[in-house]
Amino acid sequence: MATLPENLKYTTEHEWLDESTPAVIGVTDVAADALGDVVYLELPEVGATVEAGSVVGEIESTKSVSELYSPVSGTITEVNTDAVENPEIVNQDPFGKGWLFKVEVTGAGELLTAAEYAQHTGS
């Protein structure tokens, strides 16, 4: 059964968003489990501007390569270099140490509550 922190928002593409300032973004445990062992992360560059719903990177696992989407529009303020150097952290702690990047938000895309995301994933 998936663990979904109630204080986060979610996307249908399986990203989570902590609405702090700057916003923190990662992928859910549902995505991490589906991907299998994450072996490589391609994250956006600090200072890049992103649009909600746009592809901003890739997550490569032993099973596949998946696109990473930004749930918000804004400017990238930080990327998780620990996760880049140790991508398995995404599987081990997707809602904690496995966060991926931070954004100074200028606009949000369609976000789901934990209950709505659970319904979307059937978890």
C-alpha cells in the first residue's frame, strides 16, 4: 500500500509537490515502485525556467526511462545533487531525501490532494 503524506499535492504523472517556498518536487513511492531500481537522474539546471506540465528531466531505471514533469511554472532554485550522485535514494526515501528539485513558483498546474491521487492510482 502506498504512503501518501497529506500535506503534499500530487500530479497524475506521479510527482509530488511540497508547497513551501521554494516548492520542493519529487516522485511518489507509486512511481518509484513502478520504475524499479533508479540508476540515473537527469534533472533541470539551476536557473532554468520551467512550465507546469512540461518535461524537465528523465529518470532511468533498470526497467525503463521515464520523463520527469514539473507540476508548477517558475525558476529552478536547487537540484538534489545527493540524489544525482546516489539515484537509489529515490527508491529508498521518495518523500524525504529523494526529493529532486526546487522551484520558485510563478504558477501551478493541475494538482491533486492525497485522496484524489490515491483514487487516481487505485492505491
